[in-house]
Amino acid sequence: MPSPIMIISGTNRANSNALRISRIILGHYQSAKIAAELFNLEDFPREAFDPSSYAKKPPAMQAIQQRVLDAPGLHVISPEYNGSFPGVLKYFIDMLKFPESFDRKAVAFVGEAAGVWGGLRAVEQLQMIFGYRNAHSYPDRVFIPGVQDKFDSAGNFTDASINDRLKKQAIGFQCFVQSVCNIASQPPPV
């Protein structure tokens, strides 16, 4: 069985909109029979914040690192906080092995925010970081403005078009992941 695409809920805020969206995206992958798993930054190990973890990663962080390395693609859902993405997401990225964690890895992005730009700034900043780390960005990004007003009491989108865009993104990203994996497995040209 192939390794699952790793969905990263990009904040450790409890009951976040990013987590709601991540769960919806996971449902789209599951409905399409695409292997995917969710990593919620609420589960980021506390011991990873100890300054000594830069030199020696705690066992829980090593396990997360391996999941990132094994994943053929990463689907990052990020809120916009103060014109950027959450600091805990940056710290998570910083704790992963360089350069191999993202090198030639496919990455998709969803931005969400209370404001009218729907996390555009957060996603663009993340794309710069992942690009620096040699990742391949899936061009079909999804932005969700006014996110606080987009869910019903059951946690479903009140606007079906957002759900449709996320479903389309998930299915398209799987094709992109396969293409990137095929290119990465080819020997370099002589």
C-alpha cells in the first residue's frame, strides 16, 4: 500500500477552522479512495520545544519526521495570523530535516482567514519557504475568506462551492503527486 498524503492542519489552536477544513479534505481523499492521513499541530510534541531538540530530536518528533519523509505529498491548510502563517507551523518546518523533508516533494496549499483575502499572504509565504526547500507546489490553491461564517453547526460548509473546490483540489493533487513521484524516480539526464 502506498504511503499516504499527509494533510497538515497548520495551527495548534484548539477547535481551529484549519482543523475543520483538514477533516473535510481528509473525507474527500477517503471518498476518492486516496490514501491520506491528518496531522494536527495540536499533536506537535511539547518536548520538541525544548532547546535541546535542535541537536537531538525527541522520539515523538522522530516519528513525525518519518511520516513527512514517507509521504509522497503534503497538503497544508494554514490560517492567516497577523498577515502571515502561524509561528507553530514555522517551528514545525524548522524542526524537520533539511533538505530532504521537502526536496522534490509535492505540496498543496489551502489558506483560510477572517479577512477578505482568505489566507493569500500566509500561503504565498509558505510557498516561498517550500520553494526554497525544493518542493513542487501544486498550482491549484484554495483560499477561504470570512472563514468564521462558512460552517454550519455540524462543521460542514454552508457554501457548497468551497467544498467542491476542495474536492477538486484533493483529486487533482493526487494526480500531481503521481507526476512528481514519476519525475523524481527518473535517473538524472546525462
